Amino acid sequence: MLNVAALVILLSALAYCFTPEETEIFELQRELAKKYGDEIDFYRFLKLPKLKHSSSKEIVRNLRNLAKKYHPDKNRKYKKLYERLNKATEILSNDSRRKTYDYYLKNGFPDYNFSRGGFIFRRVQPKTWFLVLFLYVVASAIHYALLKIQHTSNKRRIQGFIRQCKEQDDTNGVGEKRLVFKQHEADDAKEILIRLGDVYVVQPDGEMCLISADDAADPTILDCLFFRLPMFLWNRSLGRLFIRAPSQPSTQKEANSSDKRPQRAARNVEAKLKDGQKKMTLPNGKVIYSRKKE
């Protein structure tokens, strides 16, 4: 990061380090463009027959021909014009300065900034849609990183809980040890069973569910903002048009199935978790994922 910042500062400094010869070229080009238009260049201004293909001798000889008409000794009103003709000839007749001029003529001249008092290159302003897309991608990357961090943190919490339970196992992993967790007096107690080194949560109906940090689903790239937001907007807008309306059952079927709806809802919730695992919150506030003991 520091290297990138240093490079930007260096490039910014180089943008202001124009040589006096370059500045002279920029000033003359700016004066000509202001008077004759942006299409003007030194070759056209000198009215060279061969334009860029003219040699240095031909450029000097061309000035002598122009001096017969525009020399200030013959007409004082051409004094400024002749100064520009003479300066353009000096630049193009010098091979090194001509090479510099041709470079900027091909790649573009810097603009003059009055507030900064010098020539600077105009920065390209990015489009609004590009900025929005860039921020959206950055926000999605941050969201994905947060999901990974949250997942890692949850796994560590579950592993820490399992480790704390095993520390209270006095059977050395070869027997059974029952523990009771109750963080507050008003909370319902949770029974924990440690059997052969594995930690289980005993449900009120006697069912035992294995506590394992490996059962927590690892977030994928599809879970980040980049994909979730479009899907959310689609389901909230046009996606509703493609969802079939459920058929209305008869009154008798509704009465017969009214007692089964809570069970179906519970199955739908548990079906979202892979491999029969369950999501539970312990009295100490920790969220764990468990699977049914086989």
C-alpha cells in the first residue's frame, strides 16, 4: 500500500516537472490554438508545403520566404505574428526540440491551470456507472470477508464450548458424563451428555444431537452482497409474477391438515440445515449446529 502511494506521489510530482523548453512549446501551442483553433500546429502555422515531412533546412528557408511579407521592419502590425513564426521555426529546426513537439502533438498537450499557475494533464473523470459498480464490488468483497470472519468466529466459539465440556469429563473419554448448563436462574436448563469423547445435547424428548463445529455451513461467494441483493430485488419485484399461487384446498382437507401444519413447518425449517443438523442456542448464548446421533 505504501509503495502504491509513493508511486502516485512520484507521478504527480513528475507531472509538474516540465522543462523550460517544454513549457515554451506548450505556451506557443496554446496561443496558436486560442487564435486559430485546436486543429492548428506548428507545421500548418508555418505553411510548410511538406508539413511534417519538411527537413530542417526547408523549415529555415521557409521562414526567409515568410519574412519577406511578415517581417516587422516592413509592417509593424506583424510584429507578434513574426515572433511566433520565428519561435516555431526555432523549435522545428532543432531535431531534439522537434522530437519533443512531435511527441506531444501525437499524445496530447497538457492544459494550463490558472489556479495552479502551470501546465497539468487533465485527469480522466470516471463515469458514474463505473463508480457505482466499483463501490458495489468493493462492498460485496467486504461483505464476503465479514461472512468468512463470522463463520470462523462461530466455529471457534463452538470448539471452545466443546473443549470446556470435555475439561469436565472425568471418564477420560471412555465413559459417559452428564452436565447441566443454566446461565441464568430464569433459563431452562440444558442437559449435555459427553459420551466416548463426543458432546451431545439432550433434547426434552430424549433425542441426542451431536455438537460439532464442522456442521456449520461454510459461506460461499453466492452468499455475498453481489449475488444476494439482485436475488432479493428480483423476488420482491418481477419474481412474484413467476410464483404460482397455491391452490385452495377444500374446507374438509384444511380441517384434517390443521393439526399437521406445525409439524410440517418444523420439518421445513430443519430441512434447510444439511444432513439432518439442527441449529440451537445454548443458555450461555452460544449458537451451535448439531446433528442427530446415528
